[in-house]
Amino acid sequence: MEELSKLSDVELKNRMAKLKEDLEDVENERSFIFKQSGMHVSSGKIVAQMEEFDAESKKLKESITECDEEIKNRGL
């Protein structure tokens, strides 16, 4: 992730909004995929997909936290 301190206030707020939108998309996709009944998928594939979703979600949450801290540091 590029250094947040180099971003303007508007760019930082836009980055935060984009990250939150991406996180919501990942969570919606995860929910949609794993609530499908009648879809047969091997347990190994399910575990791999769960790990992928969880890793992406964790990364996005960490990025959101970093942006939030920078916004607070700037008093925005």
C-alpha cells in the first residue's frame, strides 16, 4: 500500500470509501457463495475458498484501520 501520508485529504477519504466498498463486496460474495444449497462442491475447495475470502477480508480490514488512523491523525 502506498504511503498514506502522501495522499491528500480527499484522496485519503476516497481510499477509505473504496476499501469499505471492497470489503462489503467480499463479504457479500462470501455470503452468497456459501449459502447456496444444492450446489455440490468438494470440502477441499470450500476450505480453500474460505481461506481466500478470510485473507482478503483481513487485508482490507487492516487497510481500513490504517486509513482510519491517518484520518484521525489529520483531525478529519
